[in-house]
Amino acid sequence: MGAGTADIGALKTGDRSSMTTDKSFPVKLHARIENWPMIAPLKIAGYTFSKLDVVVVTLSDGVHEGRGEAAGVFYLDDLPAAILAQIDTVSKHVEWGITRQELRDLLPPCGARNAIDCALWDLESKRAGKPVWVLAEMDVPHPLLTTFTLGADTPATMAAGARGKYRDARAIKLKLLDDGQDAERVRGVRAARHDVWLGVDGNQGLTPESLAKLLPILVEARVELIEQPCKVGEEHALERMKLPIPLAADESVQSLKDIAEQIGRFEFINIKLDKCGGLTEALLMVAECRRLGLRPMVGNMAGTSLGMAPALLVGQCCDIVDLDGPLFLARDRSPSVTYVQGLVSAPEGLWGWSRA
């Protein structure tokens, strides 16, 4: 699924991490936890999301404000309360003035770094009177084909969702549980939607044996991507399987340093800003994937439109885009990202686009 078509050669990653928020302008940092109700719980292997809590960072110089959002990484216990506490430990460093590269040195990949990094990009955009995509030397963003996620449920419920709620989707990703019903889930959704690009996500819930057993059904259903089927630490088993469907690493790759060891195991690398610590690292990861002959994709842990907007810039140079987080919310920010005929796009006033 060729979702992103921007020329990766146009991304000058060496310049990107050295761009600064001018240290001659001290800022004030404010961080808070926001609660966003979900329409319904979302079930994946080993976890159920029943609500969305995010941390929003605001950086202000008295004239301009920049914002960033983080939901964290639940399986690393990088949750909003911990994110808020971690932000508090570095807030003075940020307020004195910090570059994005210095932020990468100050904090490990995590939700706290993501929120601050995206706020720095947004603040620089406001100060410069230029959108972030100009600052990053990228082409003008365009709407992207995104996958729509079906949380794990009964096969009939998932098929109904594919026909109903996601009737305008052109790409659908199914969550699997390895509970004996995965084959019927896949068959049911494919029968409901003959036309869509179809992927599956194991969220570490499968074993090499159960994946091998399920494989003929996946091939029959024209599944085009298998995301993180096995547990972190069991990736070596995938090297021996010679699967006819491409594999994507999610939990196996958190940040830039994890990419190289996945050569020969995965074809795609799922880049998420909460995992890697922000837009700055995510763009470096895209370039590293291309350099190593791997294919970047962009996803999200969860989030409102404020969290999707910077990820949409990453998606401009990725081969698969999975940015449907706001669709699970009972309400979203205003303005918000829009989903039209399977495409997602961000309005000017949301993040990273100065109206000056």
C-alpha cells in the first residue's frame, strides 16, 4: 500500500536535528493530563483500551505557543502520570532554551520527549511564520491513505464493522488474539470487504507455530501485511519461516538504534512518535530505514488529532500509514484531522502550521 509518496531524498536529516528553538528566547513550559472518552473499548492481544489519557505540553515565549501531545507506551509503563513526572524533571532545562538534538541527549525515547519535541517544532513554526514541513525541508503535505483498525472481537462483529463503520475505508487492519477464532476473523472481514487492502496485527500474541497454522488462511484472504506476530525476543524464529507475506516490526523497534538488527526479519518498520520520542527521531528513522533497504510505516499508540498531526508529516515519506487514533474517540479537538474516502489529512490551524 503506497500511502506516502514524498521524496525521501528531499529530507536533509543531517540539518533537521540541529534546528533550534532560539536560546535567546526563554520559554515557559506547562504540562497537563487530559482525559478523552472513547466510543467503545478497543481490544488487542494482552490489553484493552477503555479510555484515552494524554499529556499535552505547551511552550510559550509570551508571544507564541507550541503544543505537543503524548499518550505514552502502555507496555513499557510509559503512562501519562509517569510522563508528567519525567517532564517535570527536565522542565527547567527546556525553559532555559534547548535544541531538539539536546533534547534527544537529555531524554531517552519516550512519551515525555515526544510531547516536548513536537511542541518545540510547533513553537518554531509559529516564530518563523512557516509550517513545520517547510522547516523540515519537505514537500507540501497531501492527504494519505490510512488503515482503519478493527479491534479484536467476534468474527461477526468485526465483519459488521468492516461493512458498516468502516464502509469508506480502503485499507483495514485486524487485531488478532490467537484464541482459535483468528481464521474466522480474517475470512469474515475479507468476505465483507472484497475491495480493501487487508493487514493483520498480532501485537506479540502469536507464536511461530500458530502463525504457520494461520498462514494459509492469510494468503487465501489476500492479507498484505503481518504486524508484530511474535513476542519481542522471539524475532529470530521469523528468520527461518520465509513467509510469503511481508512482516512489520512494531514492539520490536522502539527507536533509531533498534532498526539495523531487524534486517532479515522484517520488511517494514512501524515508527510511532510515542515510542521513538518525537518527530525529530521519527524522521531520522525514516531515513535510516531507506538507507538499510527497509520500508518505513507510521503508526500511533493512540491520540487526538494533536498527536496525529506530526505523525502525518512522517507519513508523507512512508509506505504504509496507520493513523486512525481519533476515530476511537467520542469527541476530538477542533480543528481536527479529517477522514474522507479512506484518506486522512490535517487542517492548517491544528499543529505546526503558522497562519502568519
